[in-house]
Amino acid sequence: MRLVLVISASESRAATLSTHLQSMARLSTVLWTAPDTADTQAIRTHPMEWSSRVLQFFNQALIV
């Protein structure tokens, strides 16, 4: 199974799409909706949490 990390903005239609995507592939999709964040800005609005979540995802996804 291939895991997918979806980082979604909370202030856009993308949040609705991301939630729908995760509901369709719940076992293989990790969703993080960054609070109070516009589209593509999570790395700027929440840099520490972004780094932590991305590294944690890679650690889980790349375990052989």
C-alpha cells in the first residue's frame, strides 16, 4: 500500500476536496488541515508543525 500525505488549507474549497479524498482512501491517506491557513501556505503559517508532520509521515511511509 502506498501512503499519501495531504496537507490542506482550512480557508479554501481545497479543504472540502481533501476531506472527501481522505474519506475515499482512509487507510492510505493521512490528512492534516492546517488551521487558519490559506491554500499552499501551511509551510509559512505553521512551519514547525509542517516539518514535524512531514518528517513523521516519511518515517512511517518509508519503513520497510
